[in-house]
Amino acid sequence: MAIVAGDILFKLSIKTGSAGNSLAQSDVNASLGKYISTTQITDATLNNLFDDVSGDENAASDVEYRCIFVHNAHATLTWQNVVAWLSAEVGGGANAAIAIDDIAASPIGQATAQADEVANENTAPTGEAFSSPTTKATGLALGNIAAGYCRAIWVKRSAANSAALNNDGVTVRCEGDTAA
């Protein structure tokens, strides 16, 4: 049976533990790389990845980072030619960009790091090139993700010293091909 939307999971990252997919991440602000957590990102919920931008953060044009994982939970099939992009972003608020972690797709329970890790939310991951693709055609390639494997995506939020805005946000979308 082909890969369906329910086979693709978006999960937070975690810096503790001894292997991927072994611990829950209860704090989205600590989703700063290393391993895939067991915690799925709650779709279409405010603050599911970043907290609100405070007035001081906005005035300072604060930049913050998060590491999330895309997990192919299909039992047997490889998710092929996966691409990520920003399919929707609320205008007038903070700006978003994404980068694909330089560590290749890995088994979800891998003991070595599955993504770069950063010291805090204001530290950029080393070596990743951020951009803001808005279509699948201009999206960033994640390559193939085998069954039971995951790949990390970094999300960058840059406050723009703009007027206050309720419900600011962005949607990161991934698509790929599947065998029947």
C-alpha cells in the first residue's frame, strides 16, 4: 500500500537521551537538535513551534531557531524525492526560513546524532543555508527517506520590528513520491 499522509510524522527534537525516538520533548523552546523525540508537533495550533514574539524581542529583531524532524512511519516503503517549503506564511509579522540539516536521513532509533545541535534558541546551526522557498518547485530537497527513518529540518524565525500581529505563523510543507 502506498505511503499516505498519516505515515508522515512531524516531531520535535531533543538534546538529551542516548538515541533517537526514545524520549518525549515537552518544551518546544528546547527543540534544538541532536535526536528525534517521540513528541509529534500539534498541527494548526498556536505556539506549536515558537513562543510569542515579545515587544523587546521584536524591537531587537530577535532571531530564533528550532529543529524538527520528518519521520517516515510507513512499514516498508521509502518516501522518495522529498521536498520541503513554506506553503503559507502570515504577512506583516516575523519572517520564516528553513534549512535541511547536513546529517543524512537516519533510522529513528539511531544512537549517534541525527541532527546538529545548538546551545540555545538564538544560536544558528553551523553549516546550514537558510532560505524561504514558497513553492514545491523551489523547495529544499531532503532526498529519499526510508521506512522508519527521519530527516531534520531547521526553522528560523526572525522578528522584523513590525507592528503587533495576532496569530502570526508559517506552514512548513513536505511532499514526496511513493511506490504503490
